[in-house]
Amino acid sequence: MSRIIFHIDVNSAFLSWTAADRLKKGDETDLRTIPSIVGGDSESRHGIVLAKSTPAKKYGITTGEPIAMALRKCPSLVCVPPDFPLYSQNSKQMFELLSDYSDRIEKFSIDEGFLEYTGMEKLLGPPLETAEKIRRRIKEELGFTVNIGVSCNKILAKMAGELEKPDKLITLFPEEIEEKLWPLPVEELFMVGRRTAPRLHQMGIHTIGDLANFPLPLLEKEFKSYGRMMHAYANGIDDSPVIPEAEAEEIKSIGNSTTTSFDVTDRETACKILLALSETVSMRLRGHKCCALEIAVTFKSADFKVYSHQKQLMNAIDCTNAVYETAKEIFDEAWKKEPLRLLGVRAGKLCTEECVQLSILEEDWSKQKKADAAMDALRLKYGKNTVRRSTFADHEKGFEGKLKIKDQVIK
């Protein structure tokens, strides 16, 4: 039986989620209707455009470019800071809605995923009708729009969703490939990157159709197995399964890092950063019902030299204070006293939470674990700044909120 796969992709996710949230709170201007972007602090030298509105595209603004450059292109551009807890909340709501239509859902990223609809027709109706229901429900119930691509495999479903935006339902079945897919520039094919496209152009390959009909042995000679993959994708061939989260590969480590907009030269500031990182790492450990037998700290100096040190633990931990105390020990042992621009905390050698045991040789964190559980519940329900440590109380916006923390999940 032919498979039916949906690819669901949020349109300008970060900006759409921010706009929808502001409208719910009474903002009269929809950020999606004016030149606007989501990006880092414009005063930070690392501030870049993370997402842009459709009107912003008309000014030539592109994702990933410095905010200063975007403002030169459009001086009236509205810049809003990212809100990652909000994005996580919206992503969770979307995937919960998708679970009404299948138990085979693969989260491809925070704002897109695959849904296997094969075999659900008798229960929920024809695929295109169901896909349209999903598109409307997300728009009406969650307040943002998505593109839904429908096909018989993952690559065609994903490419279908890229054909026209925003708020579209598009099919791309094998019989439609020649008309819809092959005329597109080759760089629009999934997995054809910026470095690969010029090499393909040199070989006379300019469209996806050119790639699909190019002799496979010559592609293999130039690109090895990568050439076979591109050729298969250009011809709409992909037999990869939709892998539900429960069946995904076991997580090996969880980490967070932050690049600061200033040189960290004193231990007090470094420890505050380590505490903010330890809070996010430990909260994610608890969310995955995992504990760590190893804690590592990563350093990047102002002259971009990177090094890290780790410590093995006698007993597995998931408590914020335990992670923080260990991170401080590592920092004190490893820091070379040079100015720092990045700090990271990683929890490794993960195991299930049942493996935590009390030891007379180590501190009892049981009371702290109860406090952690209460704070996790409050933050998940009301936002991460609902409960703040006194360490950060003297900072108006929250010291931890000013850090550009990057999640790391290694599988």
C-alpha cells in the first residue's frame, strides 16, 4: 500500500509565534504585516536576524545577516528579541494537536515535523481533507499558519511544503515531480548546500531536473555516496521511515552554552553564568527523566581558543545545585584566568532517574530536589521568570534572561 506522509512547517516560526503572542496580549499591530524581524540584542556584536516577516523580505533582509545591516536596509524595521520558552510552548502545542491524527509523528525541528497518515483514511477520512483540517485548526486554535506538504515519502512531502508560502496545502506525488519539482533551481533541493551548488553548476547542473537526469556514475565519481543521495532526492526517491520520538535514539548528553557580548574576567560573573546554565541543563535532565554521571564545562577565550574539562561522579545527579557545585569545581580547577567569551555546561553519561542513590560520602540533595520539582512546575506553566534565584534579583530583566543560551542535545 502506498504511504501517505504529511510535512508540517510553521511559516516564519519565531516571528509568527511572537506576533500571535503579542496579539493575544492586546497588541494592535500584527508583526507579520509590517517590516519586522526577530533577532538578538542589536547592541550585541553577535546580533543576527533569526526570522523575518514577508514585508521585510521586500527590503532584501535575509535570515542570518547582522541586525545592523538589516536596519541599514530598512531604518523603520521593528526588531523584537527572541523568546525561546514561548517557542517551545507553541511547538509543544502544535505537536500535541498533530497527535490527534496519528501516533507516528517525527519532530524534525522545533517548528516542523512529519506525520505518517498511512492507514488512517478509514478512521479520519481522505488525506487531503484531513491535512486541510490540520491547517485550519492550527490557524484558528493556535493563532499561526503552517505549510503542509503531502506525498508518498518524506523528501517529497518536505519539498512540497517549500513550493509556495505561506499558509498553503500542497501535494507533490511522483506523477507531479516533472512539472512541480524539476524546474526549480538545484540549490532548492533539500541537502544541496551553498558549497555543493557551485560544484553542480560547474558540471552543467542548474535545475533539480538536470540533477535527476544526470548520469549517476559521474555524480558518484564526484560526490561519492552524497551524489547517490542527491540523485535519489531529485527523483523523489526516499524510503526513510517516520520515527516517533519514543523510538528515537537514546540521548547521550544534554548541554547549554552561552556566548557573551563582553569579556568575562572575574570568577563572580563566571559563576553566575554557570548557575544560569546549570539551571537550564538540570531542568532539561529532569524533563527527560535522566540523571548524569559526568559534568563538563567548556571554555572559549576572547582569542577563540576552546578547551573543556569534565568530572566523573560517584552517583548520578539531576539537581540544579548539584550540577552547579560540580560545574564550579571544574571551573576553579580548569580556568586559566584569561578573558572568556563563552561558557558551557554539559551533562553526560546519562541514565534513568531511578539510578540516583543516597551516599554517606556525598551531600543529600533530596530537599533541593523537591524545590526543583516545584520550580519546574511553576516555570512550565507560567514562564521561566516566574521563579528567580536571589542571585539574579538585582538584575532588572534577569541576568539569565540576557544570556544567549544555546541548547545542545547529543544522540
